[in-house]
Amino acid sequence: MRRPECIRRRPESIRSRNRWKCFMGEQGFSLLEILISLATLSVGLLAVGAIQISSIRGNATSGNASVALALATDKMEDLMNRFFSFSPQKL
């Protein structure tokens, strides 16, 4: 009776490299497993891309809001620093 290839005597470097293959009883991945993993990876990458686009839009919107707030603050300070004279007799 022949011994399985993973149990035969080999040099230590070869045995340590192929130890996981003997443990699983497989010699590699099937084409179906690779296609499923690639499909899962592509869906994940598309989701990350969509999140990236959404964050870029959010950053642009918040930048515009910051500019608007700075302009409004400057205008309010300008209005508050002006001298207003209010006389009730003119009304």
C-alpha cells in the first residue's frame, strides 16, 4: 500500500511548505471558489468606491457651508461695528 504524498519522507523545507495542503486534503482552489471570491471582492470594492464618492461630496458641501458662514460672520461684524443713530422723532 502506498503512503499518501504528504506523509512520505521529504526534506523538512518541503514538508513545512506543503503541510497545510496535507491538513486540508486538497491541492488548491477550484475555479468556482476563485470566481466566487472575485465576485465578492468586486462587490466590496464597488461599495468602497460608492462610500468614497459620497464622502467627497460631503466634504465639498461642508466646505461651501464653511465659506458661507465666514462671509456671514464678516458681514455681521461689519454691521455691528457701524455707528447707527436712531432718533424716534424722524419716524
